[in-house]
Amino acid sequence: MSPGHWERVTGLTLVLLPLAALFALVSSVRRILFRMGALPTNRMPVPVIVVGNITAGGTGKTPFVLWLVERLKEQGLHPGIVTRGYRAADAGPAAVGVDDDPSQAGDEPVLLARRSGVPVWRGVDRGRAARALLAACRDCDVIVSDDGLQHYRLARDIEIALIDGARGFGNGLPLPAGPLREPVSRLARCDFVVVKAPRSAPISWKGAVVEMRLHGTSFVNLLDPALGAGAEELIGPTVHAVAGIGEPKPFFAALRALGLTIVEHPFPDHHRFVATDFEFGAEAIVVMTEKDAVKCRPFASRTWWTLPVDAELPTGFAARIVAALERIKKP
């Protein structure tokens, strides 16, 4: 969850301002050095699309990456995904399989591998991960880098930045006083800016944006993924809603919008769940995000469900990305 002081200016904000100024200075110098070529970058022989954000916390990157690779496949391309693998057991690079242990490979990489149907490689150094992916998958003709906007060592051809429309840029300050990894002006260098709906927060960016909506109405059983349930089947009894993601409030709101009566159980982002986190009773109904479900399946009960979500973007947006790809010249 985002700290409360990221949304407004508090006493803690003022205490953290010197650290925020130092963070902004270091990140700015680093960005300039990469732009000038003083720091080396890894350029791939195929186009690289970077998906990321300028704020800390969730903005819907995983559903967007899944949407993007599906659209690329529809165009006859063969995409591959590289991702960091937060809290993975080693720095990588390593391939991620659908049956990999999330505690070893990371929760988001395993989710991407299971949902995307394309090669997924993880690694702290995304350039090394991308080269390893290309060496292993000779037909890959485009790389999608998940959450890689600030990983400048991997040269990119297209940048797509995501904004959470409900939180915007918070108090507009750099980390740790605010949520900003980079200044809002950084968006001007991105090829596309996508805002996750609903767009309720004031957003200072005045440039062109594309709106993305996330939707999910059918639940999937953790023990038997072939078993589904509509929201109407879970309406009535109290549901324990579990979310270990960057921003859990939209997930809880989505469940209520479906008519469920829930008790909220927010956990830190990338929380490593154990069975004792779920002492709600043997027959308790539990609903969680997909990212949490990949970690909880080994000790799940038959009344545990996940709510897969998909991204919806305007008709024609995929064609704009493909057109941008076609303009890229590679040796």
C-alpha cells in the first residue's frame, strides 16, 4: 500500500524532503549520463517496448503487458517479455516457466508466464535477460520490458508510461517524500501515456493520454483452475478479500461493485504469504488477486478464488503501437 504521506503534505513529508531532494538529484544525473552516452546501454537486435511508470505503486502494468503481447501476437509477431523478478531467489537471468515456484522466480514473472503464452525471462539486469531470451528463442522479434522505464541500461525503441487515474501523482514530490520516481516532465519523452480509469485524481500532465479500464467478472478457483464462478454465486456470505499489491483499494472496490460483501485484508506489495495469514475459518470464502493467487495455491482451500482482470483500451490504439514498431529500423 502507498504510504499516507504520499497523498498529501504532512510532518513526515517535511522530514523526508532532504532525502527526496537527494533522490531527485541522483536520478536526474543518472538519467542525463545515460542520455549522453556516458553510461553504457544494451541495444537489442529487435525492437524493445518498455512499459513502466514514473510513480511507485501499482498502475496496472501487468494487465497492460498482457494486453500488449496479445495484440502483438494478433499481428503475427512473436513477442517475449523481460521483467525484473522482484524478490526472486537470484539475480538471473533465468527463464520463467508456468510451473515455477513464485518464491524463487517472483510472483509477477510467474503470472506473466501463465497468462501470456510467450517466453518470459527475469533478471535484475534486463539487458542480460533480453539477450538470454533472444538466444533461447530465435523467433522472438520484439521484446516487451515490464516495469522498465527507469532501467536505462536496456535501450528502448518505444516507451509507454502508465498513470493511476485514481491516485495521480500524489503530492507531486520525489521518493521518499512522495511517490515520484521521476518528475512529471519525464512523460514528455514517452511515446504513449496511458491512464488507468477511473480518472478521479487531479493529474498535472496536460499531454495526450489513452484511457485503460480493467475489468473482471468471473472468478477462478485456486485448487481447480478449470472451475469458475460468477459474482452472483459469491454474493451473500462475507468474503475475505486479500490483496498483497501496490494499491489494493481498486481491487476491493471492484469486488464491492460486483455485489460482494467483503472484509478487507491488505498486505504489503509482493508479500510472501503463508498459511497462517489465512486463519479465517475452514469454510471461509477467500478472494484474492491473480498475483497473490500464484503464491497461495500450494496451501489453498476449495473455497478460495481469484479474480482475473483484463485491460480494455480504445480501438485503434494497438494499431498505433504496431505502426510505431514498423517505423523502427533494425540491422
